[in-house]
Amino acid sequence: MTLEPAKIFVEQNLVDEPYVHEIISRLPGVSVTWGDVAEFRAETLKQARLAPLQEYMLLLQKQYGPFIRACPGTQNYLCCGYQIIDFAANCTLGCHYCILQAYINFPHLVIYANIKELLAQLGVYLKLNADRVVRLGTGEFSDSLLWNKISNISNILIPLIGQQKNAILELKTKTTHIDQLEHLPHGGRVVISWSINSEECIRNYEEHTTNLEDRLQAAAAVSAWGYRIGFHFDPIIYYPGWEAGYREAVRLIFEHVEPEAIAWISLGAFRFMPKLKTIIAEKYPQDKFIYEEFILGADKKMRYFKPLRIKMYKVIQQAIREFAPHACIYLCMESPQVWQEVFGYDPSKYGGLSKLLDGAINAN
């Protein structure tokens, strides 16, 4: 779903930025205010959480930090080496477990609109890393495609990455906003990925997202356009009946998408900063998944006990292997020991997790 913002606030010194005016032109009838971002943020920070979905405000401002950031991996857990294009922040899909609730304290969507600087920084980054594969994505601080009809970011980034020999772009989503992708020259260098969960978890905890069937129909369409597909089982949530629920989700994936079209599938058990529990309990008092047994991990996040995580990963990866024996499956932010228990090896055997994923885009 895409909803028009109730208002648009634009940083005053972006008045000469053509990209800002392009965004505004896509939202006719929405009021626009120009002004000081610090004053705007001070006012909106008085609200303790996201505004109701139908009342969000859109903030167009400059990105004053770097647009390209390394994924914040943590010691003792294996990171995939993903590079974040920090293009937008916040999301209105309303996933109850979302970690952004503990990171972001402003009730509006942000699009960093100094697009020329983004492209300049990206160009420099690609040149500096011309001797290795780089994997980039926009889905760390917001859904990659939720606001695509407003931002048009796919039409900006996909043709650019499609011309590169050393770059891979991954766009992650829980939506079906794929119309703009059909005729873009992706060059086989772009992966369109969907976050996947059991239908019960989607129904109970992913409040404003599209259902699993619709996501997979969208994946099938994108695959027909020549894109590689990714799937991310993250977060995997424990609940009575989880095994059947996740096995069914796997079955539905391969009912819609051929194994050869899939670049990779990730598995990540629910993990969270301790303060997120209080936030979820206050916002969603009916939810019980936060009251399972957790331990504090080496990354200072709460995690299921290791034996339960291993069991979850084994069940899902074995279900995937029944349909796709050679699929590239990896664990998101897990230890080498857990990798060894689940797969019988850790990625260092193949040069590390980054190298494993770098090669996956060229498979088949």
C-alpha cells in the first residue's frame, strides 16, 4: 500500500534541487511547507511514536552524513558485508517486531533529497572498490519499495547498477510495488527480495503489509522480467505450530518461483535490543511472542536459546532443500558455531560469507 502524506515539509536550502520538485509534483494537492529542519524535528519529536498510518508527514531534507554505510555487524556473529544506501528512514508498514521502533524516535518519513550527492558518493565508492564485488541495498532503515512511486529511487539506481561489473543492488520489500521495475535495464545485477514469514505471523504481526500470496505473485512477475529473487525469513518467530507454518511458507515460495531464479535465501531468528520489549508491550499488549525465553547475546541483543535457533534453522533449511537442493542459504548475524551445527560448515571454508554471496548472483 502507498498512502499520500498528510503534509510535506522541505528543508529550505533544497529549494533549487530539481529532485525535490519532482517528488512534490507526484503529490498534487498535498500541502508543502519550507523551513528549518531542526525546528521541524523539535516539534515532531514531541510525539512519542509513529503517527497513525493515514496521517504521516513526509520530510525532504539533505543527508549530511555519508549515503553509503557498512551494515553494522557485531563481533562474534558473521556479517554478510552488505553496504547500505542510506536514502530514506522510517516505515509505516507497522510490523510489531520492527527494530526501527527502538532506533527511530520521529513520527515522519524522511527522504534524503540531495540526490546528486548520493550519485556522486556512489560513483566514488564504486571506483574505489572496482577490484571487488560490492553488494548494496536501500532496505535497512525503510522498505525499499514502499515509497517508490513517490521517490522513484528504483528508476535512479537500477539503470546505474545495471551498467556495473562489480556491483549488486538488492531492494528488499514486503509490498507488491513492482510496476516501475518492469522495463528497467537491470543487467542481471539487481536482486528484488521479499521478507517472508509464516502466514500466521504476517496476519498477527505485520499489520499493514501485503499477504504472503500477493508477495509471491509479485516475485513471480519480477522473475519473469529477468531479475534474480531473494527471500529473507527474518525474523523467524517461535509460536505453537511454527514448524508447519514455516514449512508451508517454503512450499508456497516454490509454487510461485523457480529455484534457478533465486539468488539467495536468508534465515534469521527474532532478536532485539532489550528496550524493544517495553516498546512492543506498550504498543501491542496482545502480543505474546516477546515473552518467550531469551538470553542476552554477545551483541547485547536478546536471542532465543541456541538449541531452539538451531532447530528453527534446520527445519526451514531442510524444507528449502527439498525443493531447491543447491539454493544459497545463509544465516543472518549468527556465530560460526551455529553455522556448523546447521550446515556442517562455517563460511570461512569458502572464503567467508561475503564471498559466498558475491558468487551467488552469478550462479545459474
